[in-house]
Amino acid sequence: MRVIVYEEPGVKWGEPLPNDWHLAGLELKRQLIEAGFDVFGEHECVPDPDQDIALYFDTLMRPQGHPVMHKRSIYISLEPPVVGNQQRFYDRMQGWPYTRILTFSRAHVDDKRIFYSPIMCARYLIDSIIERNNYMVAITANKTSGHPAELYSARREVYRAMGKKLHLYGHGWRTDPICNFVDYRGPCEHIFPVFQQYKYAISIENQYLEGYATEKYFAPLQAGCELIRIGWKPDYSLDDCDEKGWSKRIVGHVKEVVLCL
């Protein structure tokens, strides 16, 4: 049986990303093949909506419209409501047309069609001792939102308050006035080696939401940083959300969806 993967906007299956989310895609593909499925990206074959199982990764946000709908499908949420537009309003989740929905928003879980699934966070291997010659770091893109629950504004205020002792990395800051207050170091190609060089890391999520914790928490923690944290604190371990644990959960849902129709 075939599994067709429909990626989130702007992401190519398996293509490296600074936060290493691509590692989850590679591990998921490996585990699906091991479980007896044939796995294809949406452009690698001609999808059969009646026979194939579809994995939709945040595809409600596609500017060109949602891809073809399958009779057996799993939708996987990757971002909270503050990111993007009104299509991601989770109070409409019950009406979304998928066999199953996997979300990190525990308030919307019913364990019937909507199930909890934490955000994937990469596991890193520390094979050398890094000298922490730097004091404090933050790695985030420059984002804004009109959503009442956003934490982008709080993030900016914390960054500004830290002043030049904060080394800020990420896209979109270069022409922002905040660079007059912090030490902006430019975009970051790979987050973990950077975190390893610092004693403290600022970890502020996009939104406070029960069940929602990202690499902003787990990556600097693995690097040995002490966290300055605003966001929900996970009540599960990295084993539950690293590449292997996250993929194992997805594969389990795929197997159950096979039996749905």
C-alpha cells in the first residue's frame, strides 16, 4: 500500500532545515518502508485518492489551495494558531475533512478522531566538549502576528532588555531597529552548534499552548544551555518527540487508518 506525503508550504521532503525537522521526514519514511508501505512525495507519482493513504503536513496553509483529498488521510499540525492566517483556527478542527488529525493542542484532542502528537524535536549527539566562551543567545526568525495570544511581542521586549550581551541569530532581523540594541549575528544555518557555544539561551515559543513545545526548548537544553523560558514546559521526554519516537507514533496511526475503510 502506498503512502503519499503532502508537505507544508515552502518545504521539500528531506531537504535540510536549520531546525533539523527534515530528520523526522527521513526517519518517518524509513519506518513506513520497514512497516511494509511504499512512500512517495506528492510529485513522485500520480496519487490515487481512493487507494492511497495521505499524510498532510499543515497543508491547509498552502497559498495555492489544498491538494487532492484522499479517502484515508492523516492531517499533522505543525504550527500554532498565531502562525499564519485564519485557516489554522483550531476551533474549526472538528470540521476538517480528514480521517484523523494529529495535533499538539491538547485542548482539542478527543482521542476518537483527533489525537495528541507533540512537535518533533531532533536528537543531537554530543561527541566533543565545546568551550562556552559566549554568554547568551537567541535563535528565531523575525515574525509578527495580530493574534491575541502571540508571544512575538514579548520575545522582542526580552531581546531588547538583554541589550548587547545578547547574540541574536535568525532571518529577517537585519533591517529591524532591534539590531540597535542587541548584537545581531545574522542567519543561522544549523542551530545546535551555535547553542553549544553559549551558557544561556532565550527560549520563547510563538504561543503559550498546553501541549506545544518546540526545538526552542529541546535544542538548547540538549546543548547544555540554561534556559530563559516563556512557553509551556513539556511533561514528556525527548524520547517521545525525537525522530524515532515521533515517527513511531505516526506509523501507528497510519496502520490504524488502513483499517478505517
